[in-house]
Amino acid sequence: MEMKHLLSYTTVVRLGSFSRAAGELYIAQPTISLHVRQLEEELGTKLLIRTTKSLEVTETGREVYDYAVSILQLKDRIRERCSGGERGIVRLGASTIPSAYILPEVLPAYVKTHPTTYFTIDQGDSRSVTQKLAEGVIDIALTGMKPALPDLAAEPFYEDTVVIITPVREPFLSMKEKGNASLEKLFAEPVILREEGSGSLKAASAFLANAGFSEERLRIAARTNDPEAIKNLVAQGLGISMISSKAAEDYSRENRLLVFSFPEIAGRRLLYIVTKKHAVLSEGAERFLRHLRQFYAAPETRRRM
């Protein structure tokens, strides 16, 4: 069994296409097909069912995929460990809030003490990031939702809340000054929401439920999964929104948005470190994981509201 066969096979399964796998690996498509066929012949079983229009992974093929991913990861760990020194690649995945607001504060602090570490960062919503972790594309994921996949483990590392953001204008300025803002008044305005698959949407939905509201009662003006776009749209007057207090910090500090907090109904919004159960992480990934836990265990960084 050759590593090139396993690499071709896992890439085909991950991308769902022989042609896309050939493009990613810079190998001719007939060679990719040959590698998969040789692997099937060696194992004496069918791994993929191919037609002109579809590609289906057999039940055995799924098991072989998981084993193959583990083998390839171990190969990378051995190569990294024997290459000497601190140099290593850490493959991170992060959903929107961690990628935009957590990584920018934790990575610089880490690189100061580990300057030879190289990071690759895969950004997406919580669902897509955890799927890539399960497929072995990344080593560690930071998400705003607990994964539903059984082979993944999640631990909370940062506590956040949901706040309402509005433009810096009337009637919101008066509400802020007089302290008489109410959910009825705020939700009479158009609302900008996140899209499905987002941990922030789940947190916002819980906020609404605790307040006795539903999406059907709102005038939804737009949906987007980009928190920066949401803040800009609110600042320009399109509507109000519910976002992570972490995401609102910079615009609030610069007086570009007004922030209204309702702690009695906001509850906790947790961010999670997600890893694959029983996975063998590289020395660099393990080192970064320890740093991440320690960084947010410190009182000054555990919770910044």
C-alpha cells in the first residue's frame, strides 16, 4: 500500500471528484484513477461506485477513508518531528467570530514566543469548519457551535453574550441616554440576521426565544454571514442586528455603533475548541492548543464584555 494511493483516494473522497482531486494534487486525472483502482485491487474491495454523473463512497470506502486520513496525518507528524527544531505547520479552522476576533489577538502573542510556527487558517461557518476537521483537512477548529459529529470533541474556552447593535442616531441615541430602550421598540426596526450554519444565528435565535420573539415577528431586511458587513450595514442605517459582544467591541469603542445589552435574557454564548477524538496531533499543534487554553484561562482575557 503506497502513500500516493492513499493521498489520491482521500482527496477524491474529500472533494467528491476525480477531476478536482487531480487539480488539487497537480496529477493527471488518469493517474488519480489508476491510484484508486490499484488501492481497490490491493484491498480486494470496492471503495467507490462511479458513474458518468455521480460518485458514491461505499460503506467500506468510508472506513478506509478514515484510516487513510489517520495514516497520512501520522506520516506528516513523523516528518515534522524528525525535521528538527520548532518549525511546524498548524492547520486551523475557525468560524466567523473566532477567525475575525479571537485569532487576531491570540496568534500574535503565540508567534512572539514561537516565531517559526506557520499557520494555515480555513475560515467558514461552524458547520463547514467542523466537517473539514472530521475529514482531516485541519487539526484544530474554533467554532461558535458544539459539533453534531460523534467523532469530534468540544471544550468551551471563551464566554460571550449577544447584544443588539443600532446606528448612532435617533431614536436610538435618546434610548441610550435615557436608558429606556426596550425590545419592543428596537425590534420594531428592520433587522439584519446571520445565515444558517452560523453559531451566531443559533445564539441570536436563543436570544429571541428568551425574549418571547420569533423570526416571523421581525422585519428582516437582509441576511449575511459576514459580521463586518452586518456592522457596516447597521452603521449605515439599514436596520439593527444581534451579534456577539466580542464582534461589537471595536465599532462601539469608535462610536460607530450603539450597543444595547439585555443580560437578563442574553444568556451565555460559548466559543469552542474542537478536535478529533483519538487524533494524534503534531507537536506544534499540541503546543498551540496548550497556549490557547492558557491564554483564555487568564482573568484578563477569559471574558471581555
